[in-house]
Amino acid sequence: MGNSESNYNTRAQSLEDVGVGSPQLLRLLDSIRRCGKCDSLEESVDLIVRETCDTLGCDRATVFLVDNIREQLVITKSMGSDAPDIRIPWDAGLAGHVYQTGDTINIPDAYADERFSKETDKKTGYKTTSLMCCPVRDAQDNTVAVMQCINKLKDGVAVPFGETDLMLMGYLQSQVGVILRNAVTRQALKIESGRVGALLDIVKSLNAGMGTASLVFTITNRTPALVNADRCTVYMVDPNREELWSMQGAVEIRFPMTIGLAGAVVTSQQTVNIRDVYEDSRFNQEFDKKSGYRTKSVLCMPIYSTSQKVIAVIQLINKLDASPVGFTDQDERLLSGFLDIAGSILEQSQIFQKQKVQLSEMDVIMGKGGEKKVTSSMGGMTIAEGDEEEEEEDDEEESGY
């Protein structure tokens, strides 16, 4: 008890030394309380921005959320806005510097600092003068965001941020980190609650009697919602050619069934769950290099027939919850249960498709009337047996026999 009381007295004295009074502390506590009551991540960010500006007396504030999957800093859209999120590399600019180093920076004149980019000011006509930027950490000391405050105002004029502002920001960001982490968690819970409905919808769609191509398309487009993934690809197994194939738009892509992560799943018949595929030698980085897309976490699972043969592989890319963990055991269990259903439906579709092809071939052989027709080639022309008699009769008439 004595140590705690001494620690509180020391911190209180530190606040007094930099000029933080009771009104400012009450405002700070009230701001934290209001931010903690928000229901959504967007609402939390909007309120944090407003409360930060009020608490510090600055003109503008920005919260850059950390996206561990894409390795970016994200400015989320405001509530009710249709504008897309703004994304920058997590090592770009002053916010990127703060994220990478974990240091708080306080710049009296932004234009005098070479790390500051003037491009936004040029586009908007706004003049950034003073700037303060700090990391925002959660209860586990993980950096979940970067807070940037611009133009401390005094009598309507931009002045540098002082020690009081740094102290207040330190206390504010320590609570903001927990609030943002809780907001992200609540958002994840909402996504989880929607998974059951999504699963039922997909299963209902798969039972609608679609062909194989339509089934693959439906699985590819609807499955990411089940595990909150960014992208999905279904690779079908062609055992005759020993290849895997998938559709990329209207183009069919084929490769040996022993290559890559999908090939590893077919060969081992085991799930592959990787937090960062750039650390796995089986992953081919060429597509990322050409497209600029960054593949990070991957969940790759086999799809079995009723006889437990691998008939396809599903590959989910990039877990979209900004978690450095990637796809979870829960994701695997949920997807496994879904694939048990999807696999049997896909298998029945393939069987039906083969039967349809066979029936179509029989139609050609038997002819419209059901008579046997065997084709043979004569002088580059195809003549069907059964038509020859008609031709011979025509020939007899023409020759007078």
C-alpha cells in the first residue's frame, strides 16, 4: 500500500510540475469514459479524435490503426461516410516512423523536419505547423495504432505542443489503446455471430442443384465470410493428368498437383495453416511481386469425397482482423465442418456432370430416333451407318437400276 501511495504521489507531482490541473484531469477522465462506451470501431475512432482535440486544444487529430496483415497504417472512414479507408505503408512518413521506433515525437515546425511530407498540405491548402505523434498500445503493450495531433492552438494561432500536452497524451493514449483493442474485439464478435447465418446461407445455395463450375464459384466467393478472409481459391484435382486446376476469371489455370501449398495439401492430405507465407519456401512470391498484393496468412485445407479421396483444395488468404496470429484453430474447425458438406455436394455434382456427358455421347451414337449410328470417314466426309441405304437407293435410282 505504501509503495502504491508513493507512486501516486510521484505521478501527481509530475502532473503538477508540467502544469496539469484538476480541470484538465477531469476532462481527460470524462473523455476516456465516453470513448469506452462506443459500440463500433468507427464510432470509437471518431470520438477519440474529437476528445483528443478538445483535451489538447489542437486543430486536428488522426488515428492510424495498425493492419498487421497488409503491413499498413489505416485511417478508417468516418461513421456514415462512403469514402474508402486511407492506407499507407507502416514505415511511411512520421506515423510510420513512430510505429517502427515506438518513440513519441514532438515537432514545433513540421516543414523544418525532413520526415514530414508536404504533399497533403499542397493538395488541401492546409498549413501544418506543430505536430505531435505517439504510439498507442493495448494492455499487452502491442502497438495497435498511432495517434497524430496537428497544430496546437492558442488564441487561434498554431503554437508548439508543450510538456503538459505530452503528459496528457501519455495518459490518454494508454487508455485509448485498450479502448481500440476492445472495439476491435467487439467487431470480431459481431463477425463471429454472423458466421452461423452465413454458413446456413452457403449450404442452402450449394443445395440448389448447381453445376460444378457454379458450385466452385459459389464456394470461392462465399467462404471468405466464414473465416473473415480476404480472398479464396478452390483448386480442383484432376487425377488423370495429376494436376490441380482453378478458374481465374475466364482463364483456366493448371499446374502439377505436387507444387505449392495446395500441392502440399493434396500430397499430405493435411491442413496447412501459416501465419506468414513469406517464411515458407513452398510459397511462390511471383504473383505478389507482379500484382503488388501482399499475401501473409494462409489457410489451405483438403476437400474430401465421401470415400475420403481429396477431390479439391480450398485456399483462404489473409485473415482480416489485423491480428498477427492469422487463421485460428476455430477457423479450421468451422471450415472443416463446412467442407464436409461442400465436399459431398461437389462430388455429386461431378458425378452428375459425368453422367450428363455420357448421356450426351449416347445421344450422338443413337441418333434422335434412337437408331444406332456409327460414323465412318469417306473421302474426307463423314457418313453415318443407316444413312448408307438411303444413299444407295438414291444411287440406284440415278443409275437406272
